[in-house]
Amino acid sequence: MLDALGLYLVAINLATFAAFGLDKRRAEAGAWRIPERRLLGLAAAGGAPGAAAAQRIFRHKTLKEPFASWLRLILTVEVIAAGFAAWLLR
């Protein structure tokens, strides 16, 4: 079970990171964008660490509010949940 969860988390974080990178590239080109709701949905599905990394690396949506605050909240909840899960599994 943990192997499947680990694979899922790697996949969702890579997908989220890629989505942020693609959205940044499209923003610079003036092309069609990925909706913020979808980016936050990927983060909420377990991809918040990938989203936070992409946000810093690509310098994308770092000041955009309320997006940045929502992303920080999602990341905080995921970190707390991961800590709680690790505590339960010890």
C-alpha cells in the first residue's frame, strides 16, 4: 500500500510541477492558460510540494492573491497530514 501511495505522490507532484511550468511558459507567450482552479486542484490532490517548488523555480504566481494564500494553506494542511500519518505509522 505504501508503495502505491509513494508512487502516486511522486506522480502528482511531477504533474503539478509540470503544469506550473507549462502555465508560466504560456503566460509569457500570451497563450491559453491553465485555470488557477486546476492548478490548486492538483496541489490539493497531493501535489502541493511540487506546486511550491515550481512556484519558486519558475517565479510563477508568487504574488498573485488569493492564489498564493490558498496554495500556502494547502501546503500547510498536507505537511500536517503527512506528519500525522508518519506519527500513526511509527
